[in-house]
Amino acid sequence: MNIIKNYIPAMFFLNLVNYVKSLFKDAFTRLGLFKQPPPEEDDHTGTVVTAMIMTNLRVIEYGDFVKRFGDEVMKKDRVCSVCLEAMEKRDEMRELCKCSHVFHRECIDGWVKEGRLTCPLCRSALCPDPMDFGRPHPRNSFLDCDVIY
């Protein structure tokens, strides 16, 4: 009986300490002062897929993309939909394989490193289908986009 009397206050105190610890952790995380470590992956399939996507997405200058598709692109698609910043002609971009959407290189690299495997705009797969080794025709690429809602 004496053990139970000592056990209950000790458990209450430990639970209280754990609760206060989680409150501080949440507060520091929301303030940007604490960043939780990334979860460890047991298998490396995620890193292999992201590495494959990063090597297959070619880097281009936005000015070259505009030359290929014409000035209509310059009027309507001037903003990177990941960072919402304007695209300049000298910016390095990555053009996606299936839908030909372009994003700042750093933005789409961060998107892929987070484990996202679809286009931020139309949600088409970033890696081509196993039988789809060719690139879409430049004039039809906006029309042939696989859209998944």
C-alpha cells in the first residue's frame, strides 16, 4: 500500500513534465526555433526514386522555354506555383516530362525531396510511364497533360 501512495504522485509528476515538454516543443516549432529531425527510412526506395526524378528532369533557362512556346507563355505563366515568385528569363527552371510545366529549379527540387512525386499544378506523375520514353510535342504539351483531381 505504501508503494502505491508513492507511485501515484511520481506518475502524476512525470506526466506533467512530459506535457510541459510537449508544449515547449510545439511552441518552438511554430516559432521556427526547433525543427524536428526527418524520419529515418528503412528502405532506400524513396531516395532512389527522387534521385531518378532529379536526373531525368532537365534544367533549362526560362528564356529558352519562352522561345520554344512563344510569347503567350510569357503573358500567362510567369509565376512559379511553388514559391509564387515571378520567373525571369535567366532563371534556371526544370521542365516536367509529361506536362511540360516549369518551376524554379530549387523549388521543384525541394518539392521532390519532400517525397512528392506529382506535378504541383496538374498532379501528373513526375516520372514518365514505363513505355513513355519520348517527350511530348512542344505545341501539344499543354493539351496532352494528364490531369488528376
